[in-house]
Amino acid sequence: MKSYILQRTIFITLLLGISFGLAKGESHSLDPFTIKLLQLNERSKTLLKKTSGLLELVPVVLPEGDNLHTHNDHFGWPVATMAGETLIVVFHRKPLHWGGDEPHDAFSSTAVMTRSTDGGDSWSSPVDLKSFIKKETVGCRLGFGNSIGTTKEGSVVVVTHYGVFRSEDEGKNWEHLPGAFGEEQLSGPQTNNGPRLLDHPTRGLIVAGHSNALAKNLNSDRTPYIPPEIWIRFSKDGGYTWKEKKQDFPDFATPIEPTLLLHDGALLVIARCHGYESFEPRSKTWRYLQLYGKKGWIPFKPMLSTMRATDVRDISKSRHHGAWTQDTVDLCYNPVSKRIECVATDRNGDAEKGPQNARNGQTLNLWSIDPDKLKNGSNEWRYDGTLLHRNGFMSRSEIDGMHPGAAIVDEKRGVQHIFVYMGSPLGPSGIFRVTRTLDTQRLSALLLKDPEIAMQ
């Protein structure tokens, strides 16, 4: 499997001429199947050619060969963590993105794991974590969205729809914790979780989510009403047993799949926002929500951030093009830039282009904020550039992807590994690694300029 991924990465496609910058200064091309999944626009292709050592894009696991099991060719929603020198990614393997008619079978899973021991150059054969279950978790309180993290002792813990899994050997073997996160431990609703599991200094392991018990009535943007609240679940014994806390918010603050970051004793959350005040008619954008707990715990102070995603309801009647144009984010403290940085998706365009936004693409964007300004109540995030830009419209027949949640900061190598998926909602779709330098100032200078000019 490892050699297969390497061969796939360096497959030469001279006629198409699409090459990807690698950290060692090499330039390799990808084959037609991979290019079809990516659907990158010309500027992104140029950037990836010109950003050797700054930005890299390579496949992790694609739905073909030994990876393809029956009709499950939609690989998506990756989350990742690092244990020792090992990178661990957990993703979904399904027939398609959404729809009640999904033809699930024994190979369909929302918890498939792959690992890399060489910095992400090669990956193990995917393993379905369900294979480690001895007794099913009754009434698991996670509905959608895996949460993953590494404890201070180096154990890897992932909360899934099937319950909680724990590995003591960097992902080689896994234990399914009996009853963990189930109805015998938790009485609140099923939640759609954010991607990050944190090891909190006083509360133990913590994850955050929103209630997925959608009301039947619709908001004015045709999306289901979601209660403005956050659920924090925490475990003081390494994931074996869990407790819960809830905080209610004003109607404008509806955190969806919230991403956690613990920094300098404070707890920061960035989330998609389904509160209608998140929508700005003038700019036709939706604003991501930020929650800040100065004491590192509930209560959070809610604010709408200046990070945005494009609204396209006037050109699409799908409910997935209202608040859903936002997506689950990644959040980190960058030890090089000394800023808190967020990687966020605009599913239907490039909101930073303002009136020139064509609203027919999909972007992966980098934002940042000074921690001291955040501490003093700022919601002003700086746009540091677009990492990837894809062609197409997010619909059942065109493009699907991104979801950069739970990326990895590798301070030793000076990079951040961001794991995304790209392809079609009906399949196929594959998992990719976007690796970018932690020297955000240098990278941003390139991203914000014409790549041909910036590299001269």
C-alpha cells in the first residue's frame, strides 16, 4: 500500500502538465483520476507549481484498487492527530455524501483509519475501527463527525458514531471502550461533534458538539432550525466514562460542529453558524461564530467573527447553500507566526473577492488573529490567503469536499498537515494531505499576489 501511494503521487502526466510542489523541491504530476477528483482552478495549479517548500498537495487514500470495497467510493470528513512521529487519520467510507437512499453494506463505515510513520509520504492500508468492537455501544451520543486527539501520555482517542476507541501504540492496535459515550453515561441529545478532542488540564478529555435533533420548522434560508447551544462532553479517566455540560446562547449564535483550541489558559471555539444574524445581505456572506472562555471552560462569550463564506441561495434552491456554505474548521496556535490561525472552507465561492466573487467554486482559506487582541474581545480575523481553489458548484452532481478539521502542527518540521477530501457528492471522493509551511508571513505574501509575479 505504501509503495502504491508513492507511485500514485509521482505518476507522470506530461500532457496535462499539472505538478505539485514538494517540500524537497521536487515536482511531480498526478494522473487523470486524481485530477478529476481535485478539480483545481488554474491559479491553484500555478501556485502548487510555484510554492515548492511552502505548500504541498498529495493523496492519502483514494477510492480505487485495494481501497475500494463494493460501492463505497466516497471517502470523506477526515480528522487527524499526531502521536510520537506517527500521523493518524480517521475518515468516512460511504457510497455518497448524503441521501436516505444510501446503499450501505458491511464495508460502509464512518471510522476508517490510516497511519503514516514517515511524515505523510506513505500510508498504511486502511483499517475499519469497527473491527475492534466486541460489544456495541448502546445509544451512542455522537451522531456525526468524529473527534480525535492525543493525550499527554501519548494515547490516541477517537470518539465516533460507534463509540470510543483508544490506541496505546500510535494507532497499530485499538480498544473499543465498553459503553463509553453511550446512553448509560450521557442523557443529553446526540450531537454532531467538532473534530478536535482536547486533553484539558482539569477536565480531562473534552469534545464539543451541537444537538442534531433538527426541528421540523425551517429558517428563512430554508435550513432546519438548530438550537443555539453547545454540548461539552468530558472524561477524567481517559475516555472510559463521560459527563456533560451545556450552554445556551442567544438566537444569533448557533455553533455547528465546533472546533476547540486551548491556548494560554483560555478555551476558544470556532464554528459554522446557523443563527440567521450570521447572514449579511449586503455582502451575501455568512460569518463564522467564535466562542471565547477566558477561564478555559464554560461559560463562553459568543461573537460573530469576520471570517466568511459565500451565500448562493439566489442561484440555488438547495438548503445546503444557505448557512451550510460554511464548513467545519481547523484551529491552531502557530508557534512561528505567534498567531492563532484558522483554516476554513467557503463551499460555494471566494468571499474575499467581494462583488467579483463568481460564486461557482470552492476555496480553502487561511485566517489568523493576534491572541492578545482575541483576549481583549476582538473578532477581527485577518485573511492570509487561499490555499486551494476548486472549480464547480457544490451540488449532488458536481463538487464536494474540503472539511479541514483537526489538522496537525508539526513544529519539528515547521509545517501544518491539513487533511481534506475532494471529489463528487455521489462519489468518487478521496482523502488528500495539504501541507503548508508554518512561516505564514512568507506563504501569505505569495498567496495574496499573482503567483507568477511573487516568485520572480
